[in-house]
Amino acid sequence: MSQIEFGSRCRPLVMAAVLFTTIAATTTLACAQEVVLLVNGEPITNFDIAHREKFIEMSTHKPPSRQQVINSLIDEILELKEAERYTVVPSKSDIEQAYDNVASNMGVDPQKLTQILNNGGASEDTLKQQLKAQMAWTGLVRGRYKASLEIADTDVEAELQLHKPEDAGQVGYEYVVRPIVMIVQRGSPDSAFETRKHEADALRVRFLNCADGIPFARGLPNVAVRDPINKSSADLPPALRSILDNTEVGHLTPAEQTAEGIQMFAVCSKKESKEDAPGLKEIRDKMFEKKFGAKANRYLADLRRQAMIEYKQ
């Protein structure tokens, strides 16, 4: 049999295989996009459920039930619709920034986070949609119930007397710091970081105040002086809080290695603030979260009772 005859006889088989593959792919896509239910006219598809299921499993390390996934999607739609009604909708740049923050907290870049989500069976859009709903809902509840969510100082003091945290007696501070980085090029050997560490230690000895020290540091080769940062000691992790508390105003914190090079902080201002003492802020935040959670849950429950939820399957 010639190659031409063989090709002629096999062509129908090849075409049939291609047709079968196309039909199978089309059927799979159709099933994925099949609407499972409508929430006030907004569809939830099998595709939405599958991606959210994988995302929840990745987040909690525990496979959720199908109804749990559906409930989370229903709540999300109701929250977004209500926020849109009051024009409380985060911008695209806000959502992108929130996505970048999630990646940063995980110690990866946004591209790597997207890859992790895709590999896990979820998607970038799944997380961004959830972040959008969270920001919109938080902004809406805070805005509508601002007055009732305020925590009185007397209530905080009363709670402090009942449940005194370990750091309740600490004094809080408001800091103004300037990050100073001895830049080391990526890929440089450890010796380069060690050299810059010695240079940083020498600068710490000469740095006696921000007025003179900042211009001097800025004039050094391959040194970056960042813009001032205002920080409350109550917002800082205990380790960093301890370092700043023990650094005199006008001096530099001990040098530490970062991805950019060797970094220090110039403590340019340090003012005592009783309202931002770590213990008081922790109690105030917990009281607010409890109050906010109760208000948000009641609000969402009302929206669910009023919602038209129609299951198609």
C-alpha cells in the first residue's frame, strides 16, 4: 500500500478523532459555564463554584462542602450589590494593590501568587473578586454605621481593668523614621553585603541627628534615603517596637540585611502617646472587631432574607 493510499484511508479516522476532541472540549466548557443558581438575577456557574472550592481548600487546607462554597458566593454577590447601591466600590487599582499585598505577605511576587493559584485549581480572578467584595463590604458597613461602631474611651478603660494584657502598662509612641539603605546589587556575593555592613556601622557612629545625618547619608555612594514614615508603636511587631524604643532620637537602628542591601532606620521623632499604647490599642481593636462583626452579620442576614435565590440544578 502506498503512503498516499494509507493517508487517504486514515484521513476520515483523523477527522473523526479531531471532531470527537472538539465536541468533548465544547461539552466540558458548556458544563463549566452551566448556571447553578441565580442570586437577584446574578448567575453562579459550576466554573465559579469549582474555582472557589479550590481557593477555600488552599486557604484552609480543608476541602469545603459544596453548599459552603455556594453560600460564600451568594454572600459575596449580595455584599457587592449592596455596596454598588451606595456607590461604595473599590477601584481597579485598589484591588490590584490588595492583590499585591497578599503576595507580599506570602513572601512572593504577584506573578508567583497567580501561578500558585492556577496550579491549585483556583485563579487570580477568584481571589481578586473576593478582595473586591471584602473591601466594598467593609467600607459600606463602616460608612453606614460609623456612629454606632465608635468605641468610647471609658469602655476601653473598663475592659482594660477586666482583662489586662501583658503590655497594658507600656507607653505608646508616635515615630517618624527615615529608612536608609546601603544598596547591594542583586547577585552580589556575601562579601559585598559584609562590606556594606561595615560601612553602615561606621555611619551609625557618625549619625548624631537627622538634620545633619540625613544629608550626609544621602551624599554617600549607592545609598538610598527613603521618605519619612509615620508609625505608631502599637502598629509595630514586638521585635521592631523594641528596637525603636531602644534607639535614641537622632540615631540609627542596628543594620539588617534585606533584598536591597543593608538597611537602617533613622529615628527622627519620638512622641509619647497614651492613646496608642500597645495594650489599649489591642483592646480597642478587639472591641471594634466584635462590634463590626455583629453589625455586618445582621446586615447580611437581612440581605439574605430579602434576596431572590433561584436554584437551576
